[in-house]
Amino acid sequence: MFSIQEILDLAIRIENNGESVYRRAVDEISETALASVLQWMADEEAEHARWFSELKHRLRTHSTNPFMLEMSRKVFDDILGEKSFSHQDVDFSKIDRVSDLVAVFIEFEKDTILFYETLKPFIEDNDTLSHLERIIAEENKHIATLHQFFADEAKVPAVDD
């Protein structure tokens, strides 16, 4: 039902939405350490979107049914719109500890992986499924990086220090 091109379009939109939210949050944060973390996260989201875009351009996938292609795009538009999952529920200006901010980022990444995992049963083509697994692996690497940052957070002073 879903082609790798459609999944990559969706992945690019998710990453772009996340980048936009993080960049807006940078403007709301006055604490330098938190703003730096937000900037880093936005840059990471942008890099993921570039990676997905490059992957999309490398692939040569053909859709034999233009109607299904259009239907899938409409489903994606209905599911996502301009949403970036739970990003909208967070008031970054009220977060005063780097550890809390990193925990929020980890949850965002887990939400993204969960969404990609929900697509798997709808994918009939093994090649497409393999590419989706690569996307999920990239998101898991992001979580590992955030966990490492979280482990190193003890070196970063809290906002009120």
C-alpha cells in the first residue's frame, strides 16, 4: 500500500516539522545551555531530513497504481498535517533543566519510531520494508546520542546555577 517514496516523504515532513518546532523553541529560551541543546536538536532534525531526501533520490521506485499513490498521500496529509507529534504539547520556556529537555527529546524520537513502526504492517514490498527499517535504525541512533547527552548532563549546570 505504501511505497518507500511515500514513506520517505512522510519521514522528511516529520523531521522538518520537528526542526521547525526546535528552532522556534530556541527563540523562547534565554538560558544559553538550553538554547544550545535546542539548536543542536534542530540541526540533527535537519540532517535527518537531508538524509531521507538523499535516500529518496537514490531510490528508483515505480508505482503501478497512481490512484493508490494519491490515496496514500492524502492519508499522510490527514495523519500529519502540520503536526510534529507531541512537540506542540511542550512549553519549552518552562523547562529549566537540561535533563528534562533531553527527556522530552527522547520521547519525541520514540514517538517518531512508534509512528514508523505502525507503518510496517501496511508495507507489502520487502525492499520498502528494508528501507523503513533503515529509517527506524537512524532514529534509534538519535535516541542513543540523546541518552549519551543525558548521561553527560551532570557536567552541564542547571539554569539557576
